[in-house]
Amino acid sequence: MGPEAGIITLGLLLLAAPFVALKNYFGKLRLLDQRSAALHKVGHGAGLLVVAAWVFFLRGRMGLGPLEFLPLPLLIVAGFGLYWLVTGWTTAKIFGAQPGIDESLIFRAIAKAVLGLAIFWLLGAGYRVLDREEWLLLLDLQWPVRAVAIWCFITGAAKFAVLLAIKKRPPQRPPVHAMPHGEARFASPVEARRMQQGHGGTASRMDQQRF
């Protein structure tokens, strides 16, 4: 499969991306709580944005102009991905961290990013571990496989980043001073009478009574 065929394949994938996103929104996201849905939007929004930018980069390498080869679908996918990324990140920060749950989510996000890196490695050095027929088939499908690798790495990395950003931090204690009232000392009774100029410092009849 040559570069032109690979670009056409990715173009078809991008055309289907908005419909997949709508299915996600009216299907899976409706079943999740608001925080889980926000994390889902962060990962998938980043994935849509980066895949659209990657295809746009490939268009330039092929010598296509800015108005050639699906410019409108690319902008729609990129805009939709950016919207999901921003709104999902904002909502996730509002809800904050959930200890006990975020640890497993972080592990899954790292595993997904590592899977993307493994696919990239397989594309570059798969001939060392694959048979000739499998290696040739992988080369024929390299463009869709690259798209899957980018998707896995970006979605995993984005969810990992937002989970670290909302991670609960221990509260900082106020600084401890040796003297809570500062370095000043208490005034003596004589100093108090002199400073009050005869308006205080003497005991009244009420003070002398015992209750």
C-alpha cells in the first residue's frame, strides 16, 4: 500500500470519526458519571486532535495544498477533539481526585501509552520477531497501524496527564512561630498604668468581690 492509498484510508477513517464520536456521546458517555465521562473526553479529544494534525502534516509531505484533500473534515475532527479536550479537562479538575480509583486508571493509561509505543517499535523493527509474510502484511497496512499507534499513545498519555493534574495534594501546614504573639513581651502593671494615663490599671470594687 503506497502513501496515496494510506492517506485515502486515513481520510475515510477521519470521515467516520465524527459519527464514532457521536455514538460514543449518545452511548457510552451517557452511562458514565460526569467525572468518568470527563476523563473519557480528555483522552479521546486529544486523540482526535493529534490524528487530524498528523494527517494534515502528511498532506504537506505529499505536496497537497491547504485546500486539497478533505480540509473541512480535518477541521471538524480537530475542532471537535479540541472542544472535548478543554471541556473534559475543566470538568475533571472541578471534580478532583478519587483516591483508590485513580491509581487503577493511571495504570491503565500507562499501559495504553506503552501499547502505542510497542506498535511503533513493531513497525520499525518487526522484521526481527515476525515472519516474512506477517512483516509484509504489516508494511501494507502501515498507515492504519500508525494511526492506531498514535491513538493509543495520545489517549493514554492525555488521561495520565489529567489524572496527575487533579491528584490530591496534602494540605500545607502554616508556619510555626516560637512566640504566637511575636517577639513583644507583656507590659508590667506599672507600664500599663502609665500607658493608660489613669484610665485603667486599678482594681474596682467589682474586682475585689468574690463569687
